[in-house]
Amino acid sequence: MAYLPFNDDDILTLNEALDIAEDATGDFYKFSLGQWKRHRYDVKTLSSLKTNEIAQQAFALLNKGTRVVSSFESKTKSRDFYFICLQDHQIQKALTRDRALGYLPLLVYEFRHEL
């Protein structure tokens, strides 16, 4: 089955939702900037998901991985990294099914849940 990924306008809204969710989550848990930096994560959408990262029953999956990090102050090392794998097709299906849902509020809710 072919799935349609988010379009450019959707990605702009996604970025706005992530900013709102980060602020709300940081405020709720009283995260400092240093604490946010310790929680490394990235967001992936359908266009960058591997087959095993595509789900049929969720709006997003949280996958733990590692990334090699090198900086001027420290040696190169591998660090835990989390990937929020958004399921574009599931989100679009929910928005089609229930017209009362808004794209931005749904994404903010989902990011708050995953963060």
C-alpha cells in the first residue's frame, strides 16, 4: 500500500508543533537548556522511515538508537539518541476520519506524548 508523506506546508506546521511541545514540556518539567541537551532526539517522517519503522496502529513510534558525536572539547564517542518516527499516513487518516481534529493540536499532543 502506498502512503502519502507530509507536504511542505505540513512540515512547517510540524515544526511549529514541535516548538510548542518543547516549550510546554520544558516548562512542565522545569528543564534547563542543559537538561534539554542531554535528551538528544530527532524527528523522522514517512519519507525517511525504514520499513520496520512504519506502524499501522500508532501516530508515532519512539526508537532508541546511537549517533557518533564528536566535539572540540571531547573525544568522539557514541551517544544514545532517540528518534520520534511520525506516521504521516496514520495522522492523515485520523484527520480525514474526524474533521473536528486540527493538524496543529494533534501534532502538539503527539509530540508532548513522545517527549
